Amino acid sequence: MGRRKSRNESSISQYINGSHKPSELTAKRLAKILGVNPLWLMGYNILDKSLDFSKDSEYISKFLSLNSDHKYQVCGYIDRLLEEESENE
């Protein structure tokens, strides 16, 4: 039990000092406990760390799991949608 606590303290210290980032699962667990956005804990620039980005977090997580070619395709699709929206305004 003492070893586990020590390991957890070491991990948290590494997250705080920026030498390591928490995994997605760890960030979600910590964010729930702390009442903050898990993306903020993972180092993303989130302006309001207390906002509910639960769906956004899911989308970003899915995007990050894509290979480079598929990320490129998704970005192209997003650009086309944004262009379409700006034309309709």
C-alpha cells in the first residue's frame, strides 16, 4: 500500500512539474475529482478549465487516435464545413 501511494505521489508531482502528462483515463479521473476539464489537465490551452467539454473531449480524443492521413482528411472536411457555414451567414 505504501508503495502505491508513493508511486501516485510521484506521478502527480511529474504532472505538476510538466515532466509527464497524464494518460487520457488518468486525466478524466483526476478532472472528475478536481472538477476541471480533462483536456486542461493534459496540457491543452483551455480558457475556462471548469467548462463542460465532455463531448468536445470525446471528439478530440478520437481525432488524436487517428493516423496522420486521416487527421489530414478530417481537417480538410472541417475546413469545407467552416467555409460552407461562412457562405451561409
